[in-house]
Amino acid sequence: MSRPLAKRRSLLEHQWIWLAFSLLTALLSGALVVAIDGGWLSDYAYFPAIVRGYTLSGLLFGLCSVGLGVLAFAYTLRKRSLQEKMPIGTMAGWLWGHVYLGALCVLMAFLHAGYGTMVSDKQLLETIADMWSQVGVKAKVEMMEMARRQKMNNDRLTPPNGMLLGNPQSTLLDIDGCLWRIFHPNGFNGKYWAGSQPGHRFHDIMESARYSLDQKKRKDLYVEATRIVHDEKPWLELFQEYVIYGVSKRVTFKPRADFRLVAAEMTPAK
């Protein structure tokens, strides 16, 4: 009695092996992201509590995404150009690899993009919310994807009951770039405070100081503007960062108010 000829499939021709590999990789990658985001690996310098593309973990996810994408694309080469020259593996195995490695490629690209704006931003916001809760202010922390946050800022559509965490600073080391850039009528916060609008004292002071070349006059105007901000509170001051320097006795170094380190201002001690 004859039996029909049946080819015995290799291990990589079985779908379950690719499914198991993909699920295991996805679970391990997700666990790593959760551990990083939760700050459980923050004791290690290479794993700060933020998931972004410029961190070590983000770079690794990016490299994995590129590598998986190349392998998924190789199915096309194996199917056509390399069918005769390099018949490595079977087409069934390559097909399953193409499907599952392509899916992992998309996942790794998503993990590479990450979210958040600065190291430990979620933990910082949760700490602030906890402090507010102790004085009766109930806050709900919601993390936003960067593109969505940028669009909200550009369109000036911050929710009426929402608050943005900001770190105002100026690359020109001037208060105009720090304060008026944000509170100008066209700035991020200009829409939300009446004092930023024309006809109000704060607006007139900042506009006058912006175009004045008299440094003493500018200083007096900015002192008055600072008092107005302090009294009317268009924003809430959270904390003032303290920077501690460790300096060798062989170097003469005077800290700057802007925290910058300028090598030309450092000299060997006499």
C-alpha cells in the first residue's frame, strides 16, 4: 500500500516558533520599558527614568527596529533575486519570518520613539501632585505624546483646568528671551493672562525694555515686571534648582548665575 509523499517541515517552517519568539521578545521589551519608566533602573547611569530615542535603551530599540526591518525586507530578495544564488532556508520559513519580524520591527520603532520630555518627568509630576493633595488641591497627572503636546502648545489650546510644567530659560542669557518670549501675546502663555495683552502695565514694560538700549532703564523695567509677576502670579513657581560645584584647588573658578561653564573664564590657580 503506497503512501503519499510528505515533506517533513523544518523547525522554522512552523508558525508557532515565530509566534512564541515574537511574544517573548515583545514581553521582555515591554518589561524593560516599564522598569525604565518606573525608575527601577535609575541607579544605573545608562538607564535614566525616561523612554526616549536619545537614551541608551532608545538607541538599542532603534537599532533593533532597523535590523528587524532589514530581515523582513530580505524575504523579498530571497523570493526573487536570491532564489537561485542563495537558497538559504525554505520559502515557508522566510514567509513566517517576514510576517513576525515585520511586526516586531513596528513595535521596536514605537518603543524607540518613546514619550516624555525630560528625565523623571512623570515622577516629578506625581511628586508635585502629591504635595498639592496635602493642601486640598486634587491633580490628575496625564502624560502626553510629544506631537500632541506640541500641537496643543502651538494652537494655544491648553485645557482651562490644565497646567503645563515648564522650565523657562534663554540661550541669550536675557530676561526678554526667558520671560517675554513666553508671556508675549503670541507666546505660549500670552493667551492665558490678561497682563500680557496690550494696554496692561506688564505688556507695556516688556515691550519698552525689549527695544531699549539703555541698560539701566532696562534693569528698572525688568525689576518692576518681576514684581508684577510675583504679585499677580500668572504662573506657579515650583522650585529653584541649586547647582553644587566641586572645584580643584588648582583652578580659579567663579560660578555664573546662569550655571554655564565657560572654559575661558577658568584659570590655573596662582
